[in-house]
Amino acid sequence: MSEVIPAAQKEINENRVEEIKSKIASEEKSYLKYLDLKSIFYNYSLHNSLLVYLQNRDAIYLATQEEYEGKNLKLKEGATPIRITVTKEQEYFLRDGYMTRVEEATFIEKRELEKGTLAKDKKTHYIDSEVYDVSQLDIDKESGERLTKGFNRIPDVAAAVSVMTELALISDIDVLRQPLRDTIGYYDNDSNQIILNIKATDNDAVATLCKTYSQALLYKTTTQHPAVAEFEAASVSYTLARRFGVEPHSSDLAIISNFVRSSKETEKYNVEDSLERINKIIKYVNEKIDSLLLEYERQYIVAPSVEKEVSARQGMVNAFFERSALPEEAILPAKGKSRIGRNRDK
């Protein structure tokens, strides 16, 4: 169900969002909970992310009633909707001095609109949309967890190592596996390389790849104060680790904790600007991850005629271990190429 937001309700929403921004900026626990939500709803705008946080900070998957019904899923009786704001563009033309929707045009008017002899205008409307969490479905908890995993496309940890390595490579950041002492890995800014301990466990490798990739991405693009850049990189890394189901890097937690406590003293720090930047980077990176997951799934899906079905996820895991068994020079792609043969953007 969607409706145009009444002006009064829109003002209430705006005021509540402003309040939560201040709270998130000053409380470590609140900020980490917000990042937990962003690891799931990474494609949501900052405004809608904050609205979800206000109404159900434990949400794990959101859809409209119509979308659930399309999957033959029924809401519990009396389920309370979560209200978010969506935009809808509507085209209009002028008829007898009144703005009229293009879909209401007569046959002759449509011809004139197509030819351009009748001018049309486009307006953006803000619509109040009602969504529901998967926990509000009339199903048992176990079924809900299975649905959520399917909806949110969470890969296995070994597959996550492959995805994050590939993500670095297509971003023109080389990933080297070397014997290291006293560290799981680090980002070398001078060579623009991620150095990963060859003996790292999958969980440690994922957390370190999330951290070092976020550092590389932010250090190459940011113009912010070093403390702000470090905080924003740690925030992005935290959400990526959460998405893959591993514990975030310990240094990310320390950076976030220290920054939230001292943010008011940090030079040229603006809460809203920082949250907006973090939101954009999280969305950008996760869209890349989604594309890689789809590509891997297409690569490893087995034809229906094969008797024993092998899942795309297991195929990704197998591919990672096969590469890990090869000599280091065989694991790493030639410079300028990703592991699946695409030219990397410069």
C-alpha cells in the first residue's frame, strides 16, 4: 500500500530522522546497530535507513504486502507496517490550463506528445510506502530463517574470500598472498596492494579483505580529514563483514568506538555529510558484490539434467580451494586482468 505523505506526517518523519542522526553520532552502541542494518539494507537511501532504524532496528528483510503475497506468503494478523519514503516520477501535460497525467491523454494528445508538439513536464512525488519484516510473516522461525538467507544472498565464508578478492582486482587493487609474521594482512598504499597472510583462516581473510579493501577505496578517493577517512573506511568494512557473516576486524571496532566518542572534537566533521558518504560507498560496493555473486552463480550452475545438483555457492567454494592448492603465481592473475578474464577498468 502506498500513499502521498501528508505534509504534517512528512514533517514528523523529518524531525525524527534528525533526532536519530544526533543519537547515532554520539552513541557507539546505536551507531553499530545502525551499521548492522546497513549491512542488510545496503541499497536503501540514508533517509529510509534511518526510518527503518527508528521503527524496527531488528529488521532483517523488508517487502510490501503485495510482494510477499506474490511469493505465496501471508502476513500475521495485525502486523504493523514500517513506513519508508519512495520516489515516483510522474509525467504531466497541460490541458485547458490544468496539469494532466500523460496516461490520461486522449489518442490525439498522445500523438502530439510523441511528436513533441505538446509539451510535457516531469514531477517527482514522495510516496509513503508500507513494508513489513520477514518476522511478521505467518510462518515458523526456521522457515523464516531459510527465506531470509535466500532473499539476502549470503555466501559461504570461503566464497566470500573469492568475491572480495575479485572485487579488489576489478577495482585495480592487486591481492598478494605471502607468509607474514604477527599480522593477517594489510594494505600497502604505496603499491596499492593488499597483502594477505597465506596461512589466514577464511574468517580472518574475509574480515581483513573487507578492512583493507575499504581502506584502499577511501584512501584513493577521499578528501576528508584523515581521522574522518579512517572512521568512514572502518564503517564500510564493518558492514561488509556483517554481510558475509564474520566478526568485523577488531581494529575497525576500536576506530569506530574512539571516533564516536571524540567526533565533536574532530576538525571539519559533519555528521550528515559523513553518513551520506558512508551510505553511498556501502551501496556502491554491495552492488558490485551482487554482480559478482550473480556472475559466479551463472558460472557454476549445473544443467537440470545432471543427476546430482551442485549449488552455485558450493561451486564458488570449490573454485577457491582449487586455486589455493596451486602455486602462488598461478593463483594471482596477470596484471590488468581479473581472475575471470575481464579487463580491469583503469
